[in-house]
Amino acid sequence: MSAFKNKGVRTNPSWTTRFWAVVKYELLWNIRKKKFLGMVIVAFVFATLGLALPVILGNVIGQPLSQNPDYAVSSGPGTFGFFLFALVTVMNSISGEFESGTIVPLLTKPVSRTMIFLGKLFAAFITLLSVYAVLFVYTTIGGTIVYGPQNNLHLVPLSLLGSIISTLVWVAIVLAIGSISKSSLIAALGAFGIFIALLISAPIVSVFSDQAWILTYLPGNGATGNITDLPKSVSTGTDNIAANLINYVLHPSADVTFYKTGGFRPGQSPPMIELYAEPLSLVLLKSISVAATYILAFLFISWYALQRAQVVE
């Protein structure tokens, strides 16, 4: 009798099953909208231009291309790439649900708003990881063909990890703006405004101001310095985590010195005035800590906005 009764009992799907349903829903939506394909194409275009342009320019000016054994570990999406991939990935991830009205049937499913948020975030992570993996493999192979045998290829996954962390900062910012405004256009314009403002102001503050240290605590490129006794530049900020990881592994005891440009004098090069110096390990630690803080803070804002959002049927 009890066995017969159990046949009529309808069990609710587990949390894991429901979570993966949200992830699958988001990934399939990205595929239908050609978002993933577009990101892969853009990644290939950027990587191909980075490989082909030096070869073309070398042939035009008649200067042979020299070997670069560090190309694979030093190349990546870069500041603009981080922002662009973040924007395309999550610009309408949450706001698009409100704009199209699909948030209403989505909330009728046995999933909470927190689960929707986490599922969409994890789907964005999978998308970025897939695109970046393809990009780094392509860059590594292309770098070997164009620039010859590559050194430190075992550090390429570390560069991939750093690039994802840097991109997640912009992902969190775009998600927060989109969740608050419920508008994909405002999310795109707002994030682009922040990106451009930081892109323009950071080099000016870094080169001419005594307060370049403040750039360490802002998203983007940060202040630029030089590794002591090595012809290598290092930048603080959340967009340089990959490069700082590689530099730290290769030069764990290095120090970084930061300068500003002195006053201009007619007929003379402006002097470089030393501002401060700190270990490369501290530069890396600050970059990762600041990135983690921004990611958690803006994701919380995005989650809270989604929790409090009014849904009109």
C-alpha cells in the first residue's frame, strides 16, 4: 500500500538540478542570440591582428621581425578586450529579462531570484572561460609560428586565470548597472562611460601627479612603474593581474619603482622624479585584493537590486 502511494508523490527537483537548468537556459539563450559565436569571432580577429600587423609592417618598412620568445605569456585580451568581453557577455543578462518580459515566466519556475542570479553568473563565467581558452590556444600557436619557440608556456594558464579575474571586475560593474536600471542600453552606456573616464584619466594621473598611488585602488590600468634593474614596466590596477602574476613568478624578489614627469624645460627632456617603490609581490597582492573587493561589492549590489526589483505582469 505504501509503495502504491509513493508512486503518486511528485518530488521536487534538487537544488543542483534547478541551478543547472538556469545555467543551461542562459547558455542556450546566448547561443540563440549568436552571442558566443560573436565573441569567438571578435577574439580571433583581435588575436589575428596582433599577430599579422607586426609582420605586415615589418615587410613594408623592410625590417625583419625579430623573435619574441615571451609573446605567448605576455599577450592577452588587454584592457579594451576585458571590458568588451564583459559588456557583451552580461550587458542584457538580467536587464534583458525585464525588457522582454521573460522575467515573469522565469520566476514562475521553482527557482529563487538568488538561484537565477547565480546561474546567470556561472553561465557568464563558462562563456568567458571558453572564449579565453580558445583565444589563448590560438595565440600560443600563432606566436610560435610568427615569433619562434616560446618560453614559459607552463605559465599560459596563469595568464588565463589573471585575465578572467580582470574581466570579472567589469562583469560585476556591468551587471550592477543593468540590474539597477533594468535597461541594457543604460548598462552599456554607464559602463562605457566609467571605462573611458578611467582610460583617459589614469595615464595623466600616473605620469604627472604625486597621487598616482590612488590608481591602485581603482578598476582599470592603474599607475605604471618599472622593475628595478630590469627593462620591464609594471602597472597596478585590476586590468594587469595576468601580467603581474607572470612577472612575480619570473621575478619573485623584484621591486617596482614609480615615477612622475617633472617640469618641462625648452630644449630639455623632462626629468623623471621618483615617487615611491614597493615589492612586486605587494603590487600583485593589491591588484588581486582590489579586484576581489570590486567583484564582491558590485555583485552584491546586482544581487540586491534583483531581489528588490518589482515585477509587473
